[in-house]
Amino acid sequence: MNESDTQEMFVEVVGAAEGFLPGQRLESNLLWALPEAPKLIEARLFWRTRGKGTEDAEVVDSHRIERPAAAGKETISLRLPEAPYSFSGRLVSIVWGVELIAEPSGKSALAEFVMGPDRKEVVLNAVSNAPGT
Amino acid sequence: MAPQASLVKGTGVVVRLFGTIFFLVFFAAGLAAVSFIGKQWWTGAQPYRWSEMPATVLASRIESGPERREGSAYVQYRYTFEGRTHVSERIDVDDPHPNGEEMLAFVQRLTPGSTATCYVNPKAPHEAVLRRQSLWFGLVVLFPMIFVLVGVAGLVGLWSPGVFSTKRPAPVTAIARRDSRNRGAVYFLFGIFALVGGVLTYLFGVLPLVEVVSSRGWRETPCQIVSSEVRHHSDSDGTTYSVQVRYRYRLDGRELQGNRFSFVRGTSSGYESKAQMVAKYPPGLRTVCYVNPKDPVQAVLVRSLRWEMLIGLFPLLFFAIGVGGLVWTARSGTSPSRLRSGPGQGGLVLAEAATGPLRGPGGKSALKARSTRLGKFVGLLFVCLFWNGIVSVFLVVLVNEWMRGQGSWFLSLFLTPFVLVGLALLVGVAYQFLALFSPSARLTLSASEVRIGDVVEIEWRIARHWLGVSELTILFEGQEEATYRQGTSTATDKETFYRDCVVRTNDAGAIASGKGTLRIPPNAMHSFSSRHNKIVWCLNVKGAVPRWPDVAEDYELHVLPKASV
């Protein structure tokens, strides 16, 4: 899933449709075309929670481009950690993504993907109770 | 399919309207108090910018009469500034003739002809004062700041669309900044509690005790009671009373007067007890007082410890709340059980949790309960004391009124639910106290770490089983926990997504000790903990104990992700 508040920023995670394994390296294509050169462009590898609880997020890796041109493109490589898996429960879900953000304007774009064993998210309500319970 | 996140807080219009009025009142009242105290402090701080000059005391006395408040201090002094001589009668910048128990000693120190220090306004040299107010007074403004903060936080919480005002997820950094801001506000709130509680405890609890101890070295001096009465102090909250006794004594050839009865500060309710004290010191009575040999104008009639001094330790409760809150906020912010991996490491760094397993010999690990019984007992005791402490004040007033035949049915009915809650808390405390002696379970895993898909052995031992656990049930559960704001309070929802019964038995031998098997489903989610959301795996131990509080404890199990290939 790709989302951007303007057409000026774009990020793509190569192979997002297939999902990723924990610890795998992923490649991300970054594209930007801003009216003026930003001070910094940063790509952040993060997970965030969604659902009933207040959202939490953590950036686990990042790639900084200092004093970039107003327009440019770059392909970067980031390594995923072993956890947490993408999962979907009745109350809480975890989503992984790469966010591209320009400072100081704050313009951003992000691309989400799934990370988990078997390259799929864990669906909690599919976990069965042990027999006899 | 992942559930759609609710990105915009949904709050009814009516709730928002009433909430807005409520928090506006909080905000306005707090702001008014902050403005008033701030203005008072600023006025009192001005003499710190003035010039310190020597002055000669011309006259000093305590005055009373229709033109002055009872016990007002009057001091006239002369000083010279830039070659010109001035005479002033002003003692404080905001009160030229202050009154108060300490003014008698103040006036007696400034005998006519003696030298004092005054503070002269260089821009208006005719303006001078003898005393400067303590700058620590400015800290009082922190107390009404709590109301301002609550008002602002409530209004923001009600009307702010939050971080996620659009369908597009906001930058990840915004979430971190929000959390950091919220934590800053929580630190500030608890910090004020600790500061205000600490200051009040020091002034009303510790200082009187220190004075009692230091007065052991004061000189016992014969004195004669000049006057004694119970003084009434009325304000919007009602009437309180204080013991007012004046006595005269001689020391080193000088006749002095004292008006300090004991080291207890302030006024309080209870007329009868004070009247009894006053009756013991009628005018004309010859008795003894205790005089500070280093400052003979300081004297006291009763220097022993009095039970009213214990009331001065009541603000210690606020200090404890403040400090406890600061510690809790600091500890909850570190999320020690979060699984994280450093950038580029490719491996997993597991942060040991405070409730994590204890490594034992042979790769075994002992599990610890999520919350201790002692912690539950102390927590409940704290709430019970706080609640019943406040309710008992009103209850005593109500009972006294009924005994005087002036009972109010309205107040009685209003107070009833609060009293019932207080009684329930007392029962709860008694139950928790007995639960401290209930049998306890010791759980040991056959492995030092557990991963998704693993099968491990669990061993249990029930200590103090002589109390007779009639049935033991151990359940292995996986739960989601989600914490969110609901208006001004916080709620946590839990949902069990997995349950396995490890043992359910009423066989005495199997209850005392035994082994079972834990199977972590291969397609499940590992343990996860962030500030507001958790995946928790735990062993739920329930032991039915006839005629005694049951065993009911949860032991958290940290389930790691599958081993990387």
C-alpha cells in the first residue's frame, strides 16, 4: 500500500506484494520532486500498531540523505529485524512500512508491507484453542 | 483481514459540550489563582531589587483597636538614602502592619534605639520595608497550575482530532512526539504533587517536630499568664479555632511577652478540646514557659509532642502519590519487555523484562507472578486509607449532627454510597491480607527460552498447601491487551485468543506438585509489548481454598519468535 499527501514524494518497497521473512533485507525505491531542496530526506523502516488501543510506533532502521537536491531518486537497502511479526487480532494489529519524509517541510510518503513467518501476517483469530478447552 | 483502525476519536456532542464547560471551569479557576498568586509573588519580590540600608528603630509595639487589626505590629524607623533622611512605618511591601503570632517576637526584637536593616526603593526612596517575603512562596503557584493543566489537557483531549486527522497515516515521528509530550505532562503533574506534598509535609509535619526536638535546650523560665482565650476563625469553609495565650516573663533583666502556646501550626475544628486547654491557663496563673537562650523573644508554653502534629503528616500522602507516580511513569516508559533489534544487526536482542523468567540450573527457568499479593494488598490498603480518610471526616460531622438532634437526611443519603464503598474497601483489604497467607504456586519451565511452535514442560509446586487447596486449575492463555483514552480516563480491553488447560485436578498429590505440557501453537504471535498494546502469554493458576481466599495468580511467559534459519 502506498500513500502520499502530495505527488512530490513516493516510496516503493520492492516485492511488497509477496511479503517478507523476519531478518530479510528489503530494497526500497525512493522518489522525490519538491519545489525546493530540503535539508534532509530520511527513509524510515518502522512498525506501528492499529486497532482499539492508542497507536504505538517504532523506527527500527533509517537511511538519511543529507542536503539532497530538490528532486532525486535513490534505491536503498534496509534489514528487517526478527520481530515483531505483522499480525491482525481483534483488538490490536501490527503493520510494517517504510516512510519517506522530507525535513523541514514534513512532506511524507509511505509504503506498507507484511513481515512474518511464511511471508504472511499472523491472524490471531485463526489460532485454534487446544482440544478440551 | 486486519481490523480497520479507528483513526478519529468519536465523542458525542453532548459529552463534548459538558466536558468543555467542566474543563473551562477548571482552566479558568486555575488561571485566576495562578494570576493572583503570581501578582502577589511579583509584588513581594520587588524589595529584592531594592537597596539594603541600616535603619534606627524609633518605636515598636503591638497595636489593637478600632483602626488596626487585632495584634497588628507597628514599627517606626529612620534611615538615610543618598544623603536624605526618611522615616517609614512599613514592615512588608504588601502589608504595612502585619499581624500574626510571630509579630510579637518580631516587635520585641526591634526595641526603640536598636539598629535594623531596611530595604529602600531606589526609584522612590521614601518607600522602604523592614521584611522581604520568601521567594519560595512562588512555588505555591504550581498548585493551581494543576487545575490549568487538567483544564487544558481535558479540552485538548475533547476537541483535538488527534494525530490521525486524515485517512492517510501521519508520520511515524508524530506518534513518538505525542507520547513524549504526554509523558512530559504526566511527569509535570506528578512532580507538582510531590513538590506540594513535600513542602506541606515539611512545613506542617517535619518543622514542628524539629522545633519540639530543638526546644529541649530552651530554658525553663517562670512566667505569668496575661490573657487566654479560644479564638474563632471564620471563612467560607466554616469556623475553626485556635488557642491564644499571652504570658509575660523576665530574662536577663528584660521583661518580655510571649504568645506562642505550642509548636502546632494553624487552626482546626474542635472547640471543646481547645477550651479545656485554655481553662488550664487562666489569667494570673503563674507557671513556666520555655525560652530560646539564643533568641530570648522566642518562647513557648507547651513544648511537648502533641497528637495534632500528626495531622501535619497528612500531606505526606500527596508526596507519596507524586513520587510513586514519577517512578511509575519512568518505569512504564522503558517498556523493558519490548523485543527490538538494532539497525543492521540482523539478529534479535531481547531485553530482559522485570517480570521475566529467572534462569535456573540445567536450562530451566522459574516464572514470576505478574503482580505480587503484597503489591495488591499495599495498593488496596492505600486506596482504602485515602478513601475512608476523606469519608470519615464527613461521617464524623454527620454523626455529631445527629447526636445534637440536627441530623440532615439529605447529607445522610448522599454520604451512604461513599460509606458503603469504604466498607467494601475495608472488606477487600481484610481479604487481601488473608490472601497473603494463601498457598502460593511455584512454576518452573523445562527450557530457558520458549519460542513459537515449541513444546515445553511445566512443573508446579504449591507451597503452604497445608491450608488445603481442594482443586487446582492451570490455564495457558494468549491475550491481546489494548489501552486507550476514554474521555479523561484510560481503559484497557483484553481479548483471549488462545486457551489451553494444562491441569485441572482435585487429587491432593497432583495438586501439591506435578508436571504438564505447554504447546505454543506454530501459527501464533510471539509476546509483544509497546506502550499501549500488548500480546501476553501467561499461565493462569487458580486454586480453590475452602474458607480462605483462593489462589489466583498470573505468570507471564515470554514467547519468542521462531528461531531464524
